[in-house]
Amino acid sequence: MSTMKAVQIVKPGELKIIDMEVPTIDEKNNVLVKIKAAGICGSDVGIYKGSNAAATYPRVIGHEIVGEVVETGDSAKKVKKGDRVIIDQVTACGHCYACRHGRPNVCQNLQVRGVHIDGGYREYIAVPDTDCYILPDSVRYEDAVLIEPTTIAVQACSRAELTEEDELLIIGCGALGTRMLSIAKLHGCKIIVADVVDEKLAEAKANGADYTINLLTEDLEAKCKEYTTDEYGPTVTIDCACTKDSLGNAIKVTGNAGRVITMGFSVAPTEVTNFGITAKELDVRGSRLQNRKFQQVIDLIAEGKVNIDHQISHTFKFTDAQAAFDFNDTRDPSIRKIVLTMD
């Protein structure tokens, strides 16, 4: 049996390059994909550090997975050998309440590649053909990694029921916040972006944000009133930061009858009051992963409505994953998105 290299988080804080068997295709996992690139996401960092409550160990991480189909089984209809694909990270049971109601991303028996089952920081993966989506020819493998976080943004805007009359606050403009801005813009609403890094705020402004707020030097609540109609406050706030204060701040600044979308996985307590939610009759909604949004994002890219070209700030060979995670820890202001390449 041939072996391959993989990046495994043995336990929190311990990353190893291991040898494991190359998977074989079967009736269910009927496609073998040679992985070309996989992104580093905040949740991958959380698994490495032990702060991701969903993860189990030891685990081959990585859920932003793109590659080339190298073998297919007889039952594979959607893709063929040689196709360039991105792989859906969600695997669901299909029969629980959530699945029956069209929400497999929060399946009761959810298994996410790279979190509950082995993911993409390895040379090959076997998956069902139905979990593969064909990439546009114009998109490089390393750029294609950004399709997955863009699906996360589409999911959050869907959960927010965002419309053009909304006035949206996005808290955080790292990799996720940047994708959120690109999708929110398509809804035609007013957009305010808040962050602690001036360079990121300047980029957000250049990428279409109407207003920006520096959380360290400006008063969030006062600025949100100033930038919204009749000092109403945002009608939707999406928390792409998940810091100690971000949820409390989102509830505080969002206007009456507004929606607050949470996306983070922190289990650290944060201060929120019943009054803050009830008095304004806010909807506080979680948004997790994505609900079959890949084709939608691929179509947006093909139509030129979303651009993912050359937004990767750093690439590392996947066998240098330790160096990549160490570099990510430096919080270097040049970091936007780090991708591991397999070739």
C-alpha cells in the first residue's frame, strides 16, 4: 500500500508531519482527489491551539480543499479524471431534523472534514463525487481556496436575510470579514466595517465599504449612530471577529428589530444581557459553515461579480505547516490569507 504525507494535530499545540496510507475509493467515497492547495483558516488555528470546541484529536486538519481528480469509481457521475475541483467540507446524515429541513450544515451528526474527520492537509483524499464542485479554468488552485470562506460569507448574509435597505455593520476585516464585504456589496446595502488595524480599514474602504470605524480609537456606538439613517444603528451586524467584546458590542449597537449574526467558536464567557436583546426585539442568529453554497459562489466568480484573484498573501509548502502556523502567530500586518500548497 502506498503512503502519503499529512499534517496532523496530535493534540493541542503539537503538529506533526506523518505518513498515512493513500485512501482508496469505494462505493461512497467514489472519487480520489490529489490535493493541490489548502487554506489556513481561523478555525484551523483554533484546532492547533486547542480552542476549537468542535474538534477531536488526533486530526489531519484543513477544510478549504482544492485539487485534481485522479481516479473515479463507476458510481461517480458529477466529475471525471482530470477535473479541477473544490471539496465541500460538510458531511451530514441526511435524516435528522436539521437535514430534513434543508440545513445539513448543522446536522445533528455533523462531521466536518478537518474537524471531526480527517481533512485536506495531505496529498490525497477520497470523497463522494457529489461533494466536488468544478473550478473555473481561470482560477488558480491557491486562489480557489478562497471559494470556501466566500461560501461562509454567503451563508451569513443568507442567515441575516440581507436586503438593499439594510445598513450593515461588519465587525472584523480579516480574511473572513473581507469575504463578507465582497458578498454584502452584492446586496446593495450601506456597509460599515469596524476593525483595530488602520491598514485593513483602508483596504475595506477601497473594496467598497461606505464607512470604517477603528475600534481602538473611535466610539463604536457613537459612530454607528452617526453613519446610519436617523441615528438608528445598523439593522444587521455580522460578527467576523469573535473577540471577548464583539457579541456584546453587536447587541448594543444594532438598531431595533435588527439581526445579529454570530460566527465564532469561542467558548469564553462574554457579557450579554436579556434586556439588550429583548428591548429591541433583536434576532441573534448563529451562522455555521455553509449550506450547499459552493456552486453559487463559483457562478458569481464566473460572472465576474466576485473576485478572488491574487488575494492570498503567503504560501508555504504543506510539509512546512509548522512554519506557516508560527508565522500566522506573529500577527504580521501583511497577513491576509495563508495557503499550504501540495506540489
